[in-house]
Amino acid sequence: MITIYTDGSSRGNPGPGGYGVVMKYKEHRKELSEGFRKTTNNRMELLAVIIGLEAIKASNAPVTIFSDSKYVIDSVEKGWLWGWIKKDFKGKKNKDLWLRFTTVYKHHQVKFQWVKGHAGVEENERCDALAVEAAEGQKLLIDKGFESGLYS
């Protein structure tokens, strides 16, 4: 079982943002983060999940993702995403990231677990710190999907 903790941050919404990921498998642990010059909190929450799933080398892996994002978890678990796809995301945001998510999601056995943010869950707190640090960094990337205006 692979465990992934994720968090996203935006300093302003939109504003500079970042994501943080902590991955655990047996005795292995990996941390990932990046910052973007202009984005939204929801985009960073979703991107964190995507990056974590894309970092898995095996296919069909059992994965539990811990997130404090109701946006991400409810969109998948309550089936909203599949309806958005059928309607080509009409009136919905973040199409670019949701399509990227579905590509990697279908290659694993993914379960989501909601955790309350800022509630002392060690790995979630670490993800938050990574995301904030990335958002406040000097080498911020361009969130092309957001800045192009096509999918935001």
C-alpha cells in the first residue's frame, strides 16, 4: 500500500501558489513540492494529488491519498468529475488538471481519505509547510493552464 499526503496553497486566490506531497511506501519516504507565480488554491490541491500519483512507478498500485481538500475528494468520490467529463467541463474550472488526473488515476487503485487541515496530522502539516514554502519561493513556475485562461 502506497500512502500519499497532499496539500496545496495559494497566497491570494489567485496568487503565488504551491503544492506539497509526502509519499510513503514501506520504509521509503519521498517529498515533492513546486511553486507557481499565479494560480489558485484548488489547482494546487488537485496538482498535488496528480504529482503524487504520477510519481508512482508501478501500475495498478493500491494507493490511499490523504487530503484536506473537499474540492478534490468530493469531485471524485461523489462522481461529479465523471459528469463534468460527459459535459466537456462546461462551466467548470481546471479542465486541464482534471484530464491529467483521470489519465493517471485509472492506472491505480485509489482511495481518498479526508483529513482536517491544520489539525496536527503530522504528514498533512508537513505537506502544508512544503506547499507554503514553495509558494513563497523565488523560482516560481508558470501555471500555464491558469495563466492561459483556457481552463480557469
